[in-house]
Amino acid sequence: MVWAINLIIIAVFVFIIGMIKPKWIFFWLEKSDRLQVVMLTAAIFMAGATLFGQATREKQLNAEQTDSSATQTPTVESKPENVPNGQDLLSSFNENSSANAE
């Protein structure tokens, strides 16, 4: 997260300095203009904003995982009761209906 904040601060300073004297930012170019400064600072700002968003998201996910693991109570798994399948139900129905018919 610190890298993201640093990039955003750098973008602001580069923008301010570049709007005053573009040559100070692009000292290696013979001719530099303010549009180049705007494009450079926009790219730096977008990179910083993306890093900030990812760092915040990871921090939030880690906090949720920590909270869920701390509040989660262990459960005892119970064995399922013997549930009759379709054949058992059919045979018991046939037995009951034949006993009632007699």
C-alpha cells in the first residue's frame, strides 16, 4: 500500500512541476510539451490507483478470512440416519397394503 501512495504523490509532484516547466521532467528531449507531462502523470496515477486498490482488496480479504476463522465454531459431523431407499419404501408399502387387504 505504501508503494501505491508514493506513486500517487510522485504523480502529483511531477504534474505540478511539469505544468510549470515541462523541460525539467523530460530533460532528455529537445522539445517537450505539457501534453506529454499529462500523459506521463496519468499513467503514473493509474498505476498507483491500481496498486492501491489491489492492496486494499487483499487487506480486506485477509481481514475477512481472519474473522471467519476466529468466529467459526467447530462442528461435530453426525452420521446420517438410515434413510430407506425407493425399493424399501415400495416393499414396505406393498406389505402394509397386503396386510390391510386381508
